[in-house]
Amino acid sequence: MRPHPTLTARYASTEAKPEFVNRLFDKGAKHYDAIVDWGFLRSGAVYRRWVQQRHGLKLGDHVLDVACGTGLVAVEAAKILGTAENITCLDPSAGMLAVARTKLAAHFIQARAEVMPLADNLFDFLTMGYALRHVTDLEIAFCEYHRVLRPGGKVLILEVTKPAGRFFGFLFRIYFGRIYPWLTQLFTRSHDAREMMRYYWETMDACVPPSSVLDALRAAGFSEVKRCTALGLFSEYTAVKL
């Protein structure tokens, strides 16, 4: 199951998507943290730590942060765990990983969510922060998540979801589709950063509905599949490997 239809204005086929996405994030990596910080009104770090605690991350857990980007989710996990020794950060973008390595002493792997060079049953907790739209196939990625989690392990996927209502959907489109990319260009003076955020919006706009994400988690073998929402905008998908 693809997270969204092929965006032919960006890449020609599903097979071409990973190379395009990697190149896009490699170029924009140095600007990413600042963009996300002010774009979400400096609330991101508090939310990332709070949501991981609320969904059960605890001392002693071994954590895999898939599509870790610049390490924003992993940094907050390390604060909960008191160490980064039990955290593995995985991302296909060398540029994003280079930034993440400056922040915490975790284990780093350059790889895609759909093909993870990791043994079975390694982790107690798996996170994915706002990168669901960038995989090529949800069910393949989720089967990998199921494989590397230990029995009883939990997956927590954070995502920004387009509101269903017309009015809030309009505001969402104006902010993420126009204002956010424009401000990104204004403050960074970077065409690459602006294009990264334009693509961010395009994938949110085209993303499959939450029900499809839940179905894909169930198809991968997960139980206790749920979706919580915050402010009608942030989706928290959780599931457990029995």
C-alpha cells in the first residue's frame, strides 16, 4: 500500500521515489531543525518527549527510531531513558544522519524502513516521527517494524494529518501549502529548504486516510492498533506485537 499516489511532478515512478526523497532531504538537512522549530511554534520538543512517555517508553527500553531525520524524536527519547546507548537511529538520508550524529551518542544506520539490516526481535519500542509519507509501501515497512520488535514491543508513529472539515482543511492548506514554504525561503534564503517544505505539504495533501494506515498495521500482524489525535491535527498511531 503506497502512502500516497505517485507525485509525477516530482519523480516518475514509485521506484524513483527513494532517490528523489534522499536527495531532497540531503540538501535541506542543515536547515531542517530551525524550520521545524519555528514552524511548529517551538512546541515540538515538549510534545515529542511527552507523547513517548504517554505511550509507554520507559527506562531500560531498547528503541529504534525509523526515519530519524536529524534526531529530533531520538533526542527526546534519550532524555526519558537517561542515555542514548539503547537507541538506534535509522534513516536513508546521509545528510540528515550527519546532523543527528552531532546531537546524541546513539547507534546510526543508513537504510530504508522497507529493508532494515537488523536482526529479529531486537527492540522494545519503535518510533517514526512525521516520515510515514516518505516510505514506498506501508505494509512492507510495517512488516519490517513487526519483525524487529520483541514480543510485547510497541510501535508509535507520529504524523501530521490533514483535517477533514472544510474550514480547518482550508487553513491547513494555506499554512502548510503556501505560508510555511514562503517563510522557509524568507528565513533560510535556501531554495532547497523551500522545496523540502513544499514537498512536505504535497505529501500531506495526498496521503491516504488514517483508516488505511490502521489497516496496513493490522495487515502487518500488529494487535491493539489505535489512533489518537491531538488538536485535530497530529495523529499518534500505536500498535503492539504480541
